[in-house]
Amino acid sequence: MADNKLIIANWKSNKNPTQAAQWQTQFRELVKSDQYQYVICPPSYLLSQLQPSDHDRYVLGVQDVSPFEAGAYTGEIAASLLAELGVQYALVGHSERRKYLGETSRLVAQKAELAAAAQITPIVCLDRDQIQEQADQIPRSLWSQIIIAYEPVHAISTFGGHEDPIETTLQVIADIHDTFGDNTRVLYGGSVNTQNSLAYLNQPSIAGVLVGGTSLDAEQFVKL
Ligand code: PGA
């Protein structure tokens, strides 16, 4: 299971409890194979509701994590607290947070360090011009424990949805491996859908996909 490719749902700030329950029911009915490791990253207020049972073929992730330990940090959720809810993965540095909330590569690295310390695997999202600056901020000892999600900003559906040609994607992923080492798993994200997902998932150098828009529909999501 550990080596299965990852398919990660990033619901962003979507779904009320009823919609989340419907999605979960549909996903349970439709998902058939153990070929992929599915990770659902809902808005954090849904984490308790979506706790997987022993039979479920998904685990939970979060879309962000606090850059601080647990304590007096209003509005933040510390990695150590998320770990108690069974959270296994944390997106950090998503381009929407870098853009709308001004998150820097330094802050993203702090989040990644605290997630890793809580046994949550950080998924560090970046575009090609952030590879080196992000590597400079993350301690070398963590490089083989993190996952990188290469997400070209122009390819994210809400920022334009201009898919990268696969050759470009593979080149950037090779650059990421050159920087972080071959043991760092690298995902692709940006307008992944049922038409193009296998082009990414079939590449040996791509460890999985990070999916926004298409993940909101359970039926589409299991067809990736
Ligand atoms: P998208 O989003 O699949 O809707 O392009 C991906 C992401 O923002 O992680």
C-alpha cells in the first residue's frame, strides 16, 4: 500500500456537512480498487465527520497546518492536534495561500517541519520558480520525508486552467528530483481530470496527483 500512487482530493473551502456525507456515501459505493492511496483533504471542520472506518479506502489530510506548536495562537490548528484526529497528510504552501494570504517559503517550511514532527507527511506545494527558494528553507534532513506537489499556477483551474504539456511537467519534476533528491516523492497538480489523469499517473517519476475541482464530484474522482 505504501508505494501506491496518491490521489489527493483538495476540496478547498467547499462542502457543507450534508454534501460531505453524500460524497462519502458515493465514494464508498463506487471505489473498487486498492490501486491508489486516496487522501481526502476537506475543510478542517469536517475532519471528525469524515473519520474513515477500517474498511474505508481513504485517509484524511488537511489543506493547511499551523506554523506554531499548540498554544495561544488564535485561529490556528497545530499539527499535534490534527495528528490526534488521524490526519496523515498536510498540504502546505498551496498557491492560493501564497497568493491570497502572502505565505512565504519560510513560513511554508515552518509548517512542514511541525507537521513532520507530528508524524504528518507534509505535501509542499510549489511552482517551478519556487523550487530552489523552498529547498533553501527546508532542513535537508526532512527532504526524503516530504512530498512535493508541483502545481504550475497557470494550470490550476481557478487561475486559468492552462494545462502544462506533459514534457514540461516531466522536465520540472526532474528538476525537483535534482534539487531534493530521488527519494522525494513528487506529485502533479493543476486541472487534473478524468481525461488527462492517466497521462500523469502512468509516469514513473510522478508519485500521484493533487486534484481540486474534479475531486468535488465523487463519481468523477473515482474515475481518475
Ligand atoms: P484544480 O486545483 O484541480 O481545480 O486545478 C488543483 C489545486 O489547486 O490543488
